[in-house]
Amino acid sequence: MDNAVFVGIGELPSGRYPDRNFMGDLVAAGHLALKDAGLTPRDVDTLVLIPCLHSFIDQADLVFSRVVEELGLNKAVKSQFMVHSGGSTSDNAVRVAGSLLCAGEAETVLILQAERWGSAPVEAMIDSLSFNGIPLDWEVPAGQNFNAIGALITARYMHETGSTPEDMAGICVALRKWAKLNPNAMYRDKTLTIEQILASKMVCEPLHAMECPMMADGAVGLVMSTPELAARRDQESVRIVGTGGCVSHYSLGQETDLARLGWPKAAEMAYDASGWGPDDVQLAEVYDSYAAVMAIAFEGLGLCKLGEGARFIAGGETSPGGSLPSNTNGGLLSAGHTGVGGGTALLAEGVRQLLGRAGPERQLPDVRRALIGGTGGSYMDAQVMMLERVARGTGGVPPTKAAGAAKGAAT
Amino acid sequence: MNQLADRYDEGLVGGKLLIQYCDACGRPTMYPKWRCPSCFSDSLSFREAQGTGTLYSLTVQYFTAPTAFADQQPYALGIVRLTEGVQLLARLVPEEDGGWSRYRMDGPVEFCPVPPQPATDKGPTAGRPCAWFWLPRT
């Protein structure tokens, strides 16, 4: 994706905000992202919308252009549409937006996401989720649901790797350390210990209550553009070096490798596409709605030894000061699970770190290369994106190509 | 009309676990599909499974079940790998003490033709059966 770069991000705090409003949050996140890029809505030609799960009616508003009106873009944008693959939507939205930019179909794209899970009735959300991404014909009649899906994966992962309940709880604790440095995180003010987690009630064995993600409100905006425009606008930018993906199943009951999922295949594709190896990754932002999901991804991505994912993360390697800072916003487990937006928040955090805008408490020094990992539904897919910071003015053109272009211009 | 689910459910109600086989290439497929995922033939037939397999993963649900299943908690879900080489999500029959402590991952399980509990009468799949498995009878 040589002709697509990120130039701005915006985010509202995640958590329970009953006084906020869905459309209000979307518009606010959009304006924040555009301001971050030094732009206004008038600069946008394409809107890519990430769905919400709390309300079918609000989602219909997304599909049918309400955001265009709210941003004052009637007859000003070329196209607006929704991309949806559950938790991996942001990865696929970037894949789509980036492809449009590379094809010359778009020049400035605004990607928007908002969710009201934290303020919606919990039981209604659990019920709607129990047949949203779970096969109605084959698994709903047995009582399948998302905590059970997380538990079935966790149980098998622990069985195959010998990871202990303490190891799994340790991942949640590691994530909380980052959340405490993130003013947008749901649990920025609450400490968490392994003892607390293991003493919390058993919800879905082996998952304790404090190992289940907490549903949250949240909103994120991302602005993408072309390297040429970014250079002309004198913007800092982040380029997409390569991507990989693997859709492994629909029904969790049909996944034949619960402790690996689609990660090894997606990782190989992304490393091939980028020319990177695991050692090139300086920062990882990987979907973590349950601890095992993150550990499995780390192993498949080759970021730690096979079977050691939980111990690697729980041991502090990804925590502040660790060898591979990861999920630096606190992840879904500590920043809040904003539905489809959990992955969007991780992506935004990766871009934010590469742009050097993560604030004094958690900004990583000299971070240039990040890996973004996402997954949706019953962990039906693994999506990998390699991102790299671009020096202002070079506009996202890789150094070798920039040199070539300059030479061409001179002759 | 949902020919696949209706036929599969009929089997369960009659105490049989059905596996779909492709009439062209002979391969089994689970869950039932409209075309063979291997050779793409649209000619498939249901046959009764042997009912034996191993438990691939399991969980016991104590809280946060969908409301239609809330009054069945605690209940256990497992992914079962059948001897025929296909797998499915199933409910696990509780042991005599009401728990599931003797179930083991990679351990043997068998199809239970008579569910110990009726299907939930609530929610989007009210009245629809599911497969149940238990530990091998000695």
C-alpha cells in the first residue's frame, strides 16, 4: 500500500458515559481526527464507517449517510459506506481505504467509529451478541455465547501450553499497567492484581469475572491520505508497509486449532509483504478481548516462543519498560471493550505512538515500526498490519523510492 | 424453510446425531452445508454418526449466559471431535454430583441420545434441540 498513509487520529475516552450520544461522539471523534491532521471536514472526499453493535437504528444511520449531513458534507463527498467484519473491522476498513487511495479513487478518507456498549442495557447486549457472530442454526441452541467462546479458547490454550491461571491473570495485570498511563482508558484509575482476579467469581471456567472484557462506550476517528498530499500539507504520517490476513472459521466449533487460530498464516503473509521479521517490530497493538487471544496471537506472530505467550506477557515483556511494549492503551481488557471499536482503538494507539502523540506518560521513545493485529467474531480471522513512521516532508514514499523519484525529477 | 437445520434437528429429536456426507466424493462435513466444501457437489446425504469422539475443549458456564439460558446455569459446553473426523459444539451431561470434574480434554466422550434437559423455550432458537455428550458408560 505504497500510496496510503495515516495523517491524523482522534479518540474520546472509553468507559460508561450515559450523558454522551452516539452521533455526537462520532462527530466529535471525526473533528478531533481531522484537527489532528490539520484538516477540516471539507478536505474529506470519502467516509468509511465502522458499525456499532448497540443499536440497529443507529447503525442504519451510518449506512444511510447521516454522518455526511452532520459534517456538512452534502454533495461534497464522493462516497460513504460501512465496512464490517466485527472486531477486525478497523483492519479491513484500512485495507479498503488504503486500496482506494492507491487506486486513485480517494485522496482523503475519514474512518469513523463509535459505540455505546457501556451505557446500553447489559443483558440486551449479551443477548444480541449471542446470535451476532454465533451460528443460529448450530451453536445458539446449545447456549453458546462470547464468554464461553473466550473460555473454550482459553481452556485449550492452557491445556496445550501448560499456562497457569496465574499466567493468564498476569496478562490482565500487564495490560492494566498501560491503562493507568492512558487518560482515555476505562480503568485508568483502578489497580489490578493477580490475587484480585483469581478471587473474583468464576464466570465461564477457566475465566474469572475480572478476566472478561467490560463493555464500554468509545469513539475513534482516523484520517488517511496519500503520501503526495501529506507532503504538500506538511503532515507527519505513518505508512502501511505490508498486511496479511487469514479467515479461519465462522463457528468456533469448527476451528480445528483453537490454540493457534489464523495467526501463523496471517503473520507469514504480513512478514513476506513487509520484508520485516519479528525482530523489526518495536511496538505491537494486538486484539486482546481475552488474555488467551492475545497470547495466541503473540505466538503466531513469532513475537515470543511458541507456547510461551502468556508467560511472556505476564512476565512484563510487553509492559512499560519491557522489551516489546504492547497494547499501550491498556487493550480491550483495561481500556474497555468498545465492541467493533476495540480493534479500532488499538490501531489508533499504534498510529498515535508512531506519530509521537501519545503524551508524556506513555509515549515510547524513538518508536518507528509497529505491528497491528486484529480479529473478529468468534476469532474467525487474524489480520496483521505493519506500520512505519514517515519523516515529515517525505510524504510516506519509502526512502529508496523517494530517492528514485528525485533522480527522475532531476533528469 | 431451512432444510439443513430442520433435518439435523429431526435427527437430534429422534436420538440420532447426523453427519452430512457428500454423495460424490464421500467426505463428511459438519456443520451441514448446502454444497460439499471439498468437491462442490450439491448432492449430500445425512447418515447417523457412530457417536464416539474426544473432547477438544470445554467450559462450565456459571454466569453471563444469554437470558434464554440463564435458568439452565451452570451448564457445560464442549467441542467434540467425532471419530468420523468432523467436530461440533455440544452440551455436556453433568455427572451424578451435578458437576463436570471427570471430563478431560482429549479424553473420550459419547453422544447421549436422550438429553437430560429439554431445549430452552425462550430466545431466538426456542424449542430447538442441541447435541449432548457424556462420558463413556462403563
